[in-house]
Amino acid sequence: MTEPGPPPNPAAVAANLTTGRPPWLENLLRPVQAFRLRYLPVVMVYFAYGALGLIDVGRDMWVKESLSLSPAELAGIAVWLNLPWTVKMVFGELVDCVPIFGSQRRAYIVIGASLTATGLLTLAGAAGGWLVFARPDQLYMLGALLIVIGTVIQDVVADAISTEVVARRDADGNERPDADVRAELGMVQVLGRLALSAGIVAVAGISGWLAFIVDRQTVFLIGLVIPVVSVTGAFLRGIETRERRAIDWRILGGGLAFGATVLVLGVGGVPYAQEIVFVVSMTVVCTMLVLVTRELDHATRMAILFTTIIIFAFRATPGVGDGYFWYSLDVLKFDEAFYGVLRQTAALIAIAAMWMFSKQITEYPVTTVLLWITIAGTILSAPNIGLVYGVHEWTEANFGVGARTIAIIDAAASSPFAQLSMIPLLTLIAYYAPAGHRATWFALMASLMNLALVAGQLQTKYLNQVFVVGRGVYDHLGPLILTVVGMGFVIPIAAILLLGARVAKRPA
């Protein structure tokens, strides 16, 4: 069947949907009505990214059972594992400028998927004992790093394609209305997040079930099916771009120099290496963003700057670390199968929330979305705090509601927020992505947002060094989680109050 030509006017679609239909049905049909076959490669790459959760429960159990890493050390490793996301500009520049066998899109997806598969094989070899050239702890980091790099490369390509699948001109060659382009770009981002969540949903329950019935190396080997999904999507539709430009060596050279610096600091055992890398990363990424955004007018640049700072603050909040997971296994007696149920519940609720609120999160102001997400997220932290302080014992004795029921309710209530928070920024990034620089632009903005996660992981490491939690030692877990919840509220709210009036306005 031949795909229709230019997409229909979003306002017309909305009008058709609302005629004689209740609002909830309009919201339900909105993503379905908006989907186009040309979005398929983007959707499949994001789906595969989410489906990597297939190994999560088995990997986490293996780390606890077989490795000797503490929560603070694992938080430190997470800092290093987040760093490939901060050098996305290198991959973005390559994708924009350097074809491989004539391909600027498909070839990079294949390379990324191959690296992901190699990482999965490395983890399988470490868990099964048939890779012995390094210690299991080192093999864990190597395998995880390869998976991350492979995912980053594929994500860069998908980001670029997500801006290219939206036509800027109609069938007659006339420019489409601004509002229509923005609305469609926003919906592509929603569909991408829905695909990501669909991938999580598809494997969340299975991940717990697999970890419960098969050994750890088998879980990693089964995970090899995931890279096949993204490669299949790359060959199903035409995804190559006609846009090509000369390499900007300020971006590529600076990014490569930055990557070499990270490698030297990481391997050389330099004191405060992670902190140094973070400062250098922020300097490099912000400098490159200034270079790339020079084409935009001053007012637009400032509006995007303030929006980015607010979302950076939202994402730069610390987590509890692995100590809470270990506590739930040792004290609350959760097991692999139950963690599969928890992840399945959270993923289903997340995808339902994005689906039903796609209009609000693509059209409401960024500050409004993040304000309510922050407030709701803080309130919904109460069940986890209660579980650490033994509230489940009282609720079970008086109401028959035990720790597992509380955990499921909490997972269901709090799960949508992480995905919802990114869509407003992704829509703005997609709209302002300049022709010929789409992958680089998206990669730089994503690098900055992932540096926020690095900042959060550094704070997680520091807090775990102050409130020491270990296997079977959970005395400091309560103060740790209270501190984390407090910081998770204060940091984004302060940014919203200080800068909220100056952020980029959302499309009407």
C-alpha cells in the first residue's frame, strides 16, 4: 500500500477527532491518528532501547550476588557509564558528515547494534566464567560500556531521523504553518517516548521471570535479540538523508579531544577524575552549543537557555543508589519475579500516561509540566520512605496491606514522570534543529541533559559516602532516602521559581 503524501493539518485532525467525541477518546486516538509509516525506523530504534531492560533484573541480581562493588562504587561506575552520552556530539558530527559505504544513517545503526551485541556477549562471558582476561568487576564495566556506546550511536541516528521525517513544506512546495510543524515534531517525540515505553513494557515482566528461572549468562545471551530489532527497523524503510556538509572540526576535533581526556583520566587513576571530567564536559558542551546556536536570534537563544537550565536542574537530582534495591531483597524479601511485576506495572502506567496526556505535554508550558511532576514525584516518594521505616508492618497488621502491595502502588503512581519530563525539551530541540546540523544539534542538547544525570550520579556517590549502606547494613538508609527526596524537590523548584518567567514558550 502506498503511504499518503504530506501529513494532514494537525488542527484539522484535532477537529475531526473532537467532533462528537469525548476528550478522553480524542486523547486516546491522537497518537494513532498521528502515526506515519515513515516514523517506523525511529520507533523501532527507541523500542529496542527500551527493550534492553530485558537484562535489567538478571544483571542487578548478578551484581549483588557475584561482584564485590559497594553502592558508592556502583554510583561511581554509573558516572563513567553516563559519559558516552555526553560526547554524543562526536557521533552526531559523524552521522551528519561522514558516510560509511555511502550511508549516513543505516550504517551507523548497524555499528551501534553490533557494539551492543558485543557488550551483551561480554556480560554473558563474565557471568558464565568463560571470559577470564579480566576480573568480573572489570568485565562488567567493559560490557556495560559497550552496550551504552552502541545505544548512544543508535540514539543519535534516531534523533536525527526524528527531525527529518517531518516535512517543512507541503506537496506544492509551500512552507507549512509553524504551528503544524511544531505540533507534528512534538507528536514524533511523543511516539518515540511511547515506543521506548512499549519496549520497557514488552520485557519488564519477562526480565524478572527470566532472572528467576535461568542462569545469569543465559539472560544476557537472550538479550542478543534486542540489537536485531533496531537493525531490522533500519532496513524496513528508507532512512538516508540528502543533507550533507563538511566536517566542523571545532565540533569533531573538540569532541575527540574531550573523549581522549576522559579516557586518560579514567584509566590513569587521577584523583577526582570524575569531577574533573564533569567540569571539562560542561565547558566543552556549552562552548559547542554557543557555536551551533549562533544562527538563532538572541531572544530565542536566551529562551532555550533558561528552559534548558530548568530541565537540567530537574534531571540533576541525586538518587538513592543500589542500597535500596539490596534492602528490598534482604529485608522486604522481594525476589526476581516480583521485580519483574514491579517493572511491568510501572511501564504500563508510564505508557498509558504518555498516551492520554500527549496533548498536554506537547502543548503546555515547560514550567507547568515540570512543576507538577516535581510536586507529584515528591508526594509519591512517601511509600518508599515508609517501607524503609517499617510502615508496611503496621499497614499489614491493621489493613492487610504489606510491603509488596505498597511497592506496586508506588510503582504505578510514580512511573510516568521520568518520560513525561523530557518531551517538552525534545520538542523544542527538534523544532530548532538546523538543516545539515540535525544530528549534531540534537546530540549536543542531549549531551547537556545527560551531563545533568552525571551530576545526579556524582551526588548519589557523595551521599552514599556520607550515609554508608552495604549488603546487610541498612542503618543509614532512612536518612539517605529523606535527603534524596528533599533535594529532588528543592533543586527543580528553585530553578522554576528563579527562571520560569523567561523560558521558551510552547507552540500554541
